[in-house]
Amino acid sequence: MNKARLETLTDGIIAIVATIMVLELKVPDTTSLDSLISEVPIFVAYISSYILVFLMWFMHHNLFMSAKRLTIKTYLYNALWLFFVTLIPFTNAWVGEGLGSSIHPIVYDVNVLLGTFAYQLLNQQIAKDYPDSGRTASYGQKDRIFLYIGCVASIAVAVFVPIVAIFMMTVILVLMAYRVLTVDMLG
């Protein structure tokens, strides 16, 4: 199956997701500092989601460098992964609207967790189809375990202090971005 078509579709969907997310940011009603400060948690959620989308795009690009032709399973796992990617603007906006509620960051974190799992399935399928390629191994199990543990920890924190969970997930994703970019530059 044609790899370029899937990559083009995926790039287009990710671009739309990033655009929708930025359109969800609202300019404060007044010019007061309090009005701007009240938007900080929403902006932090946006930063977290932007880093997440960038990481997904970057890792997807690197993953597909090793593939020449794609199997049906690869298409299906990519579609499953894109489903969770397309939910990011919704979960991001919802987090911004429900700062005092535990369910909002929990839904966001569960989406990140399920998206990470779907990406792992995609990664494993390409590794299975192209076992001689070293590119799929550059973001290994340790990185995903860190993200899985981070998501679960953030969910646990969200039960008690939702706003801290938002900041926590942002820190986790910044660390992931640093790790992924460092591995790619050095590896």
C-alpha cells in the first residue's frame, strides 16, 4: 500500500488538529492583568497539547522513514492512533473550561494514554514489517513506559488537585520532547 498517501493524510490531520487547538484560545474580555491570569491554566493546557501534537508528528515522521510499503494492519493502527490525535483539541478545550473538576484532566490524560498505546501498536507493526530497521527502536519501550507512568500519575493527582495535574502533564511532555529530540540529534 502507498506510504506517501498515508503520510500526507496524517500530516494534514495533524495540521488541522494544531489549527483547531490554537483557535480555541480566547482573548481575555478585558485588558486587566486578572483577566490575563485567569487564562493561564487554559494556556498551559494548550502548551501541553501543542508539545504532544509536535511529538506525535515528529515521532510518526521518524517511524515512517523505515517503511517502504505498508500493510493493512499499519493503516488500521495509524487510523486508531489518529482517532486519539483528533480528540486532542476537544480534551484540551475541555480541560481549559473545567479547571476545578477532576474529570477534565483525567479525560485528557486517558486520551494521551490511549493515543500512546495506539502509537505503540503502530510502532510494533512497522518494526515487525521491517525488522532490520533501527529507526523504530530509537523511541523505545523506556520512553513509553515513562509516558504511561506519567499519565497514570497525572490521573491520580487530578483526583485530588486537578490544576496540578495539568501542569504535571505539561512537565512530563516537555521532558519527553527533550528526550526524543536529544535521542534523534545524538542517535
